[in-house]
Amino acid sequence: MTISEIINSIKDTLTQTSILEWAIFIAALSYVILATFENIWCWIFGITSSAMLVYLCFSGQLFLESGLNIFYVIIGIYGWYQWLYGSQEKSQLTITSFSTKKNLILILIGIVFWLPLGYFAKNYSTQALPYLDAFITAFSIIATWMQAKKIIQNWLFWILLNALGIILYSYRGFYLIASLSIIYTILSVTGYLTWRKRTT
């Protein structure tokens, strides 16, 4: 494939991208950028993008992702409150770090939910890439909770999950959202490095 053919292919993909995908792209990108710099307004954009993704994923037979984004809307509200009043003094939450033991426990919890979820999606639904989507779903719930609690290792989880999201969304033809996952992966690295400087 020549360079001109690649450029034309990208142009065709962008022109075929729905307004909904563009709206999700802008809102979701704003969320990660703001979260990277510990700006509480990130949760508003996260809630908005997740609400739109519920419909998009359902229409693309990514049912677990659709359900996951319902969870994102709910935990977005929780995260907003936690960042404002989540400390023991009911004041703004500060960044903390989990021990290796606590992180391993979270990984085990993720595995416990991932395998049966993947089995159910594979055998009882028309879910695309059931085990991959189940993995992303199970561990995204954990990573989002960690982010709401300002636990720095959430970014390490997101680096892997966003990389896997590139595969998942590309498979369903959601190339703009897949490209967003590429940006997410890069910003997750940036987020980890930025938060590490502020860790108490």
C-alpha cells in the first residue's frame, strides 16, 4: 500500500465516523488529560463520554463494554465526591500508593471476575471477543475504583487495559475510538509519572 492509499484510507475512515464517536472522542480525551493533572473536572467529561459509550458499544455488540460504561457513569459521581471529600478529614483526597500485596489481591479479584464473565459472554451472548472484553471489563472496574481513590497504581492498570482496547475497538470497526485508546495508553504513562511526583 502506497502512502497516498494509506492517507485516503484514513480520510475515508474519518469521514465515515459518526458524530457520536467524535463527541465521545473529545469528551473522553478531555477526561484523561484532566485526570492526568489531577483536575477534578475530569469526572464530568468521564461521565459524559461513558453515557454516550453505553449506546455505541451496545450497537456494536460489545455488551460487556456497554455495561462497563454504565458503571463508569455511576463511579464518575463517586469519584467526584471522593476527590472532594474522600480524606479522613472530609477534605480533598491526596494521591497514595498501594503495597505489592494489596495490588496482587486486586489482580486476583480481577481474575476471579474475569473468567466466569468471559465464559458467560462466550456461551450465552453474541458478544464480540468475549474473553478480551471480559478482561477489560473486570480490570477496568478495579482501575476506575483505584482512580477514584487516587491510588497511583491505577495508571499501571490503565496502560495495559487501554492497549487491549485498541484491539477490541479496531475489531468492531470503531477506529476513532481505537485511536483514542492509543492516546489513552500514552497519557496513562504520563499520568503515572505525573502522579508519582505528587505521591504522599
